[in-house]
Amino acid sequence: MNSRRNFLKTAGIASAVATATVSRVAMSALPEPVIQTQPTTMPPLVPSTGRPYNAVVTPNGWTLPWRMNQGVKEFHLVAEPVVREMCEGFKAHLWGYNGQSPGPTIEVVEGDRVRIFVTNKLPEVTSVHWHGQRLPNGMDGVTGLTQKAIEPGKTYVYEFVARRPGTFMYHPHADEMVQMAMGMMGFWVTHPKQRHPLIDEVDRDFCILLNSYDIEPGSYTPKIMTMVDFNLWSWNSRVFPGIDSFNVRQGDTVRIRVGNVTMTNHPIHIHGHEFVVSGTDGGPTPKASRWPEVTVDIAVGQMRQLEFLADEPGDWSFHCHKSHHTMNAMGHNVPTMIGVDHRSVVKKVTDLIPAYMVMGERGMHDMTEMEMPLPDNTAAMMTGTGPFGSVGMGGMFSVLKVRKDQKPGDYSDPGWYKHPPGEVAFEWTGALPDPARLQAEGSGSMPLTKKPKQDIEVQIRKPVGPMNH
């Protein structure tokens, strides 16, 4: 039988052991995980510690805060199921990090010693690969090859030095087909520690991850076995009109970092401006290798860094130039009925078959006029309203808004552009004027000879000979 003295002695030992355990845990406690569930574009996270840098903006996303611990930047990523609003009225059940897909952008400075705690709240094992980074082999994040898998409920630590500046990504290398198809990915930006001969300073710096999903209208979860026929093409897991505009001041130098984690290439096109490709996931490009472009093709697993001077005011389209990638919830077995007027029967058919969908006699744009009913939890194929009516776009589409009166550092939406008089295309209703040739058009390559003052009569005499019959 234990005496009171023995009980108190035993309790004291247990208490001391518990206190020591708590103390050790407290000394090495994890950074508090920061969770973001709203698809709002958060302002740049200005560094409060460490070397200063010009922070990036992740449209419809955010940058992960850190803490300093004895000279080490510590981050905490939580791999977990998330609910992502892809546009208003349409939510998807995805997997991601810290409450969102894609996960938060991680920003560091060249030379920083970085420590990332990764907690697994998924129903299966995972890992994190730091795409494009130079680091020790055991920190590369390939399950079974360079590390053990992170089991559900466990936390692993990755620690390395950010050795070179540039734009990188992070994603799993465990059950990759499932986890990346479910939205597990994020951006990583390493800023230069000092002025770099190949990295110019910019006024605006944006990050976009290209994603693709196959989510049937009315459902919530992506079909992970899809290889080609995706029906949702997104930027940062958002589809137009759910993608925020890119708001800049006229005269700003702009950098847009675009990473492709889909299953196909994407020709990214900007209206009204020319850009150069100033960097890849391999690092900054030599300045002698840069030339002006308006479209750049970004292959699977690649990153391209675009830079330009925003010197043309207006609302400029910014999109993938694959036409099917600027539509939402697109069906691939839709009959083509161009030239056949079937509008009178559409309502009758949809009353019987709610999922009935067919191209109109004048193309897809008929669907916006017919106001076809949509299943719950999906997005219209062509949507978005601009100052002149329906934009008729979806998917990988947004607007670059360049304004003279946008304040420096102000990333808020300035509204629609107010065009100066005479600078908007208009309907012509009068008689066509006689064509006028402008001097600027020039003339033909062969100059005209002077017209002779008098007509000249030319006489032709046929040859006479044995061949003339």
C-alpha cells in the first residue's frame, strides 16, 4: 500500500518529468501555423526581420509569415484537405496547405538559412519537393529515395540555405498523381541579397501557378485519373471571373512569375504590351538572350518570369492563348449545332434532362442569351461582365489594369477604364466614305514614269516568211 509520503514523492517525480518534457518542447516549439481560407488577394508581406526586399503579390493568395529563431527563418506548412472557392458560387474540395490551394507563397532572401516544418493532416503519406532549389540531397523531398514518407499526423523538418535567387515551386513527391491533381502546390521566391546584374528592381511583382482540374458540374471533388480532358483551367486555383485583376500604375515596371503544374503547355499572352523573359526556374536569363514577345509558351513543370513596362493605359486582356483554356466547366461531348435553330426546344429538353447542353446555331455565345440553367456548384462556361457587356471568357483569363492615377503601392482595383473620346470602336451606320490613301502608307516599290505629253501611235508589223501561214 502506498503511503501519503510515497504518493507525494511519486507525484513529485512525475511532475518534474512532465515539466522537463514541456520545457524541452517549449524550447523547440513549432511556429504557430497561419491559416488562410478566404480567396482574397492579400497585400505584399513587407519583411519585418532580416534583409529587406520588394515583396511579391500572389493574386487570390498570400505570403506565409515566418519567425526568426537564432538566425534561422522558420515556416510551418500544414498539408491538409481544403475547400477552395474557384469563383463565386463554385467551391471545390481540394488538398492544399494552410487552408488553401495553392499553398501560401514562401519568400526568403539569398543566403537565408531556412527551416520548414511540414505537418501532415492528409489521410495518406506525403512529402514536399522544393522544385528547382539547390539543397542537400536528403532535403529534396522524394519519398523513398531521399527521405521516409511523412505519415498522417507526423511533422517533418526541412532545413537548407537559399543558395540562389529566383522563382521556384513546391509540391509533393508522394502519390504525386493524386496529390497534385488535388491541388497541392505552392510558390517559392528567393530574392537577391544585393543588386544583381541580371535581376532588375521592379515596381510590381506577381506570382501565378497554372492549375487544371476535372470537376463535373454539380460535384466538388476533382477526378484524379484525368490525363487530357480537363474542364477547368485555373490560375492559383481560381477561374475567371474569380481571378482578381492585375492593377498597376502607368509607368510601373512589372514582373509576373508564372509556374506551370498542369498536364499541358500554356501560351501566356498579354495585350497592349511587349515583355521579355527575364528568368526561368533555372535562374535569371542573360540580357543578351532576351527579345520582345507578347506570348510565351510555358511547358509542364516550367517557370517563366515576364517583365515589361506598363506604359499603355487601359484594361488589357491577359490569358492563355489556347481557346479551350479560357472557358469553364467545359463538356467535351457537346454536339455542334451551328446553323440549326433549336432554341425553341432547348427549354423543353432541359426540363426533362437538366444536364442537357448543346452548342447553339451561332456558336457557344448563344448559351449566354438562352440563360441555360446550371447544376448546383459549377461555373458558367463563358461569363464575366465588363463595361460594354458580357466578356464571354472563363478559365485562365484576367485583366491587366494600367492607370495613370494609381497610387504607388496601391494594389486595389481602380474599376473600369474610362476611354478618352474617339478611342473606342463603334458601329458605323452611314455611307462608306471613299477610301483615302494616307501618305504614311507609302507607294509601290517601282516608281511611276512620267506620263508623256502626247499620245504615241505604235505600229506593229507582222513578220513575213515561210513560217507565216
